[in-house]
Amino acid sequence: MQYRTLGKSDCEVSVLGFGCMRLPMLDSTRAVDRFDPNKAIDEEEATRMIHYAIDHGINYFDTAYVYHGGKSETLLGKALKAHRDGVMIATKLPTWLAQTPDDFDRFLDEQLKKLETEYIDLYLLHGLNRAVWQKMMEMDVLGFLDKILSDGRVRYAGFSFHDDVKIFKEIIDSYQWTFCQIQYNYFDENYQAGREGIEYAAAKGIGVVVMEPLRGGKLTDKMPEEIQALWDSAETRRTPAEWALRWVWDHEEVSIALSGMSTMSQLMENIKIAEDAYTGSLSEKELKLIGKVRASYRRMLKIDCTGCAYCMPCPSGVNVPLNLSLYNDMFMFKDSEVNVLLYNHMLSSEQRASNCSECGECEDQCPQHIEIREELKNVHKRLGQTGG
């Protein structure tokens, strides 16, 4: 296993982090069920995987208050109890559930009990975007972070992020963060914080943890024939997972790639890839091939949205680029279930396509001349609770 330093901290972290949002379940494999408290984790298999990960050098385990309907933290706490001194636990404050500043302490103390630990190594503000960040600032969340770092309940503070690079930089500049967590993969190179964001964070000594390096499995499952043909044309044969992970680890700014592994075979494959996926190990020819794969996926776009965000901010609060991106994903990756989940659970009611007032301001600003109002109707029809 390779290790990299997490920003300016003294943490030496395994380049492969174990994400605990997709633990094996007893009675389901559906993405939506990972947030259902009535669905049970396969505790025996999940524990076996976690212990195998530790034995093979993984020392970074990432969970959150809401994963697996609140059961992920509890399972992880049990599995890591005998290994606590040799691992790092990252979990997250459920920002959208906090209604008063007192909730911050309540959630953290509950998480410490569930994780069976006296301290959390790395604590994140979960899912920051412009609206959530404003809410957190009004509730003095930075004062809370100062307190828990001082009293020892938390060693390092960070945040996970879902919005544009402008607000990302604003958040980066607002506090002495140790690390940030963003979505980044070869398809999403310029999505949300993107390459510009990771370079900005790294230049300030802030560690970069990458989530969704395989885009929730979309870059490895249900492979379109034209994409597989491109991978098959490479001189060095690799699985789609290996291409995607190597691309992320090729960036010197990245400290960790988190992978939500649901099976032992996925875990074993990713550990093997991590052994020699060094920074700068991909050749120029290989990087060009990955660029061809990206371009091929983009030709499958249903809506020609580049994510430039000129349509933002929406007067009604709709997150136009994210709605269109989720809709496009259905056609590129042939997977509606995950996108229905994200639309209905990641976006607030204000941000969803259904909140469009049809004022047309977004269309006036769109460089691609997309008929956004009509497309947002299509989005909600396909991704709303009765859609998909």
C-alpha cells in the first residue's frame, strides 16, 4: 500500500480509503436502500472486509451519520474497536439536520458513542453547497470547530462539497482546514470544484480526499460497447476500475481516493491497483486514451450542458447544472436508480427542477442556448419520486 501526507497535517494516509456508504447488505443491492434504516448491513461480511483492508495497509475509513440509515457508524465502531490506534476514522456532521447550534454537539457526542471512540480523527461538515454554507455560518459552525479541536473530540477538521468552484474557494479561504473532500474522476475533471479546485486547495496546503473516483461504479458497470472498445485498444490491458483509479492517483494533489466497496473482490482489486499507481505513472498516450473515453461518454449527453453555471444563481433557488447533470447521467451510464436517489435526497426541495418558476432568466444567460425550462420539466418527470 502506498501512503501520502494529508495536506499540512502529520497524517500519513493510505492512498486507498475505505468508504462505508456502500457496505454489503443482507437483503438488497439497491443504492436507495443504503439510506433506509430498515435495511440490514451484512455485518459478518462487512467486518471481514474491513479487517482484510487493515491487514493490507488501509488506514483511512470514511463514514457519515446518515449512511445505511445510521447503521454505518455503529458497524464501523465495532469492527475497528480492536484496531483503533492503527487507523483513522472520518465521519461527518449532518449539516442539513442541524436546526440550532446545540445540535452540533448532540450529533458529535452521538457519533462518538456509535463509533466507540473518545475522539474522531477527521470530522467533516457534510455536503456543503452555497445554501448550506450560509446556514452553517449563521449558526457559527466555525466556532464549533474551534471548540471540538480544542477539547480533543476531533483531531482535524474538513468538509465535503457539492457546488461550483467559486463557492469552493470561498469556503477554502474561510478557515484553517486540514482537508477537503470532493467528487473527482476522469469524467468529472471540471465538474463542481474540479481540477481548478484541487489545485487551489493543494496550493494552500489543504489535503484533498477524492470521493466517487469510479463515479459510484458508473465508470465500471454496464460498460457501453464503444467505451469498452477504446479500453481494449490500449497497449496495456487494464480493467475500467484500474484506469479510473490510476487517473485519480496520477494527480500529486490527491492524498486519498475513497472507494465504496461492496464486495471482497472489489476490495482486493482496488488494493492491488493501489500498490503501484504512482503520481505521474500514466504515459501521455494513456492520458490521451482516457481523454478519448471521456469525449465518447460526452457524445452520449442528452442535454448539451457544459456545467458553466452562467444560468446561476436561479431566482427560485433551482440548481440548474446539477439537475441537468443528473438527467444526463441516466442516458450516459444507463442507471436511473442512483440518479433518482440523488435528485430526491441530495437536492433540497428548493433546488429541484420542480421548483422552477419558468421566469426564463437562465435561458437568457445560457451560452449553449438550451431550452432550460422545458428540460427541467423533463428532469422532474424522470427523476421525481414517481419518475425513473
